[in-house]
Amino acid sequence: AIQPAPLIPTQPPATDQFSADEIVDAGQHFFSGISRGLASVIEKAVSRWGLPNGYILGEEAGGAFIGGLRYGDGKLYTKNAGDMRVYWQGPTLGFDAGADGARTMMLVYNLPRTEAIFERFGGVDGSAYLVGGFGMTALITNDIVVVPIRSGVGLRLGANLGYLKFTPGPTWNPF
């Protein structure tokens, strides 16, 4: 007798991850209607790194002339580990000049617990915007990936190496 093919169980969505639709909705509310480019940038991030298990919504400002600084603050959202206020700051070094202010959404991947965000995340940053005025970079430490998506005003051109350091309180020390 012919046996029916076994049913392949479908995996339910993980309850600790945000869907792409949830991230786009949060971003659309946060960025106040600038949505066409945002959806494309989030789609690119999700195709590269998968679904995030956290995201940060905040604002930041930075400036540079070869060496630079960036400061920001916002709120980290997770599905089942709680939400909390975070601050970030960091130095940069490279072919970079100008100043900018931005609303920033950071997708967070592989965050084992909320306090694990308080690390230094290094990477390469640039002022080239991808789609609709949004820029995306990736910062990595250990297995945690933070993907800042920025939309802002100012004039800043170039590329740099640097890191962002996340802290539980504000500080002027970028190191």
C-alpha cells in the first residue's frame, strides 16, 4: 500500500522576534510618514540578517572633520524581555566631514538579554543613503548585530571607522 507523505510541521513564528510588518509599522509611526524608503531598507536588513528580536527608536546627533563623535538616546523594545531607555555615543575616524541630526531606528539581532546591549559595537559607517533618504549600516560585537537605520538633516559626507557604545545613562565620554 502507498503510504501518504508525512506532514512536515511548519515552525510557528518565534515569539521573541518581531516580524518585518511590525518593524515597518513601528518605523512608519516613528519617522512620521516617511515610509517608502523605510520599507525597502527594512526588507534589505531582514533578508540579510533575518528577524530582529529587538529594536531601538531614538534620536542622535554627530559631527566630524576627519575625527568625529556621535551621541544619541532612545528606547530598546523587546517582545518578552522588557523595554528600557538606552544611550549611545562613539568616536569615528576617517574621510568624513560635516554634521547631522537623525531619527534613528536600530534593529537588534541575537540579543540574549536586554543588558547585553551595553557593549561597544564596531563597524564601518558612511553617509551614503540607500533609498528615500534612509541610510543603513551594521555594527557587530560577539554574535549581536545592531543595524542603525537613519533619516535626518544636515550635511555630512564621507566614510569612517568607529563604534557605538551603549550605556544605561547619558555620558559625554565616547570611549
